[in-house]
Amino acid sequence: MRSTKIVTSFIRNNEKLLILKRSDKVKSMKGLWAGISGIIENNEEPLKRAKIEIFEEVGITEDKITLVKSAEGMRVNSPQYENHEWEIYPFLFEVENTEIELNWENSEFEWIDIKELENYETVPSLQQVLLNLL
């Protein structure tokens, strides 16, 4: 089975959680709600990749975020690809009030209460990934 290592970061502000809707321009999971995710390249540190993805996808610089918690990598089967799994490294960051500037990978964003996540059509196992951080 093939495995791809990715980071998934959640940004929290005043007990609200930032979620992003994946655009129709990305390769996978189009139109689904997600955290801030990206593929870990080579032997890159997951935390380093998480911070890069946060800047690329929502325009928040490293000096504006504080790491609250990270969790062990977890494996999730990919419904779009047969014999493939994602190895997800989850992170939770806190941010002060800041502007969100989406890049092409996402089409919308919302700040929600954590319990509202179940009302959104999300990438596979997003709630499970989040629960590992709470």
C-alpha cells in the first residue's frame, strides 16, 4: 500500500476554528472542507511544512501563530485512491485577529464553533484528526 505523509493544521481564534473549502483547481478532495494541509516533502520536519502551508494557503506568517498542540501521525485510508493511505501529522495553532488571504487551493473559509464541524462535508476523517488535538 502506498502512503503519503501530509500535515493538517487547524487555526483557532477566540474558540473559533478556521476551516477551508478546497477549490475545484486542486487534484483531490475538491469542494470538501478541510484544515490547512500539504504534502511533506522528502525528510522535511512536519512542523516546518505546517507553517509553510499556513503562509501559502491563508497568508498568516509564522510570527502570528502559536503552536498549541501537535499529535502523533495517524493513518487514514484514501477513498479516492485504491491501495493508498494518508499519514497525517496534525497541528493546532492559535492566532490573534488576522486577515485571511486564500490562495488558489481553497475557494472559501469560515470560522466555526468546533461542534459545528459535523455539519460540513469534510475530507475523510477530519473530525478524528481534530479530536486527536483536543
